[in-house]
Amino acid sequence: MLRQAFDSLRLFFGLFQDIPPLPRNALLPAAVLLIAYPSLAVLLGPGEGGQAFVTAFLLALALRVALRFETLLRQLLGQFSHRETAAMALLVTLSPLVLLASVDDPLWCQRSLSAYYIVVGSMFVSDMLAGRDDMARRFWPWPQMEAHLPAMTRAMVLYNLGFLILNETMIRAVDPSHWLVYWALLPALAHLVLSAVILAIAQMDDDARA
């Protein structure tokens, strides 16, 4: 039993050696956030920490959305016309920004991340219950991932649930300014965890077929 546990741990830690590097531009929003928030806090003065939080968060979120906009367009163009794609892309990207800017509340900014995990996780749950792999196929459309899509669908339910719980825990446990640091570094953490999950599922599926 100890040998089996040791082999499992060695396999788990070995996965992190094969993880592809995070794209450099993925951390640009983090740089903007970590520069903008303290600068705005000083410029706006005492008692305006909430305004500094929301403004810095929206700047970084807008940049993060812009970096992913081309990928979103490619995904939508495969299913809708050009006019429908443009309308849906603008709706999906601008609606959260407009809503958060109008509310102007740091807690809403924090909870927007929880809402994202709830929405995406619910889509994977729907696929899992219906025996479909539609969401997983949109995320990983490559032929080499086809055999792993059912397992990835189940894994993404747990992935989104785990990050939802983590976000709610961070909201309750740390100061909002510290939560901003967590949000800034979240893409690196999510990339690390998701890449390890993909490699683990691929390895287990290959072992099961061997």
C-alpha cells in the first residue's frame, strides 16, 4: 500500500514537470492591477479604497477580456453568422464590465469571479448529466483530446467547484486588497492546476487502455 501511495505521489508531482509555460501576455492584467491599485489608492486619498479597488479591477478585467477576445470570436464563428457573432461577443464581454462599473462595489467584483465559476460549472454539469461532451469539446477541440473528453467533463465540474469554494473562502478570509493579489495571480494558478489535470487524465486513460 505504501509503495502504491508513493508511486501515485511521484506521478502527481511528475506531472508538473511537463506543464507547458503560461503565455507571457496572460500576466499583463496582473501587472496592470498591481500597479494601478496602489497608485489609485494614493491619488484618490483616504476613504476612497473601494473606488480604487473597483477602478483597478475593471482596468485589469478589461485587458483580460481584450486578450481573450480573438479566441472567443473564433469559437463563436464556428456556430453563428458574423453578425450574430459580433452581437454575442460584445454582449458577453461588455455586460460584466458595464454592470460592475454601474454597481461600483468591491464585493460585486469579487463575487463576479464566483458567478463565472457557477455559470461555467453548471454548463459542464448539464453536459455530464446528459452524457454530452459539448463544453469540453469547445475547450479542447483537438483530435488527440477526443478520447479524454468524457473524463474532462467530469473533471471540470470538480475544477470549477473547487475554484468557486476557494474564491468564496478568500473573500471571507482576507482583506480586499489581498484578494486583488490573489485574482492577479489566479491565471498562473489555474493554468498550473488545469494543465496537471489534463496530463493526469491523459495518463490514466492511456494506462487503462494499455
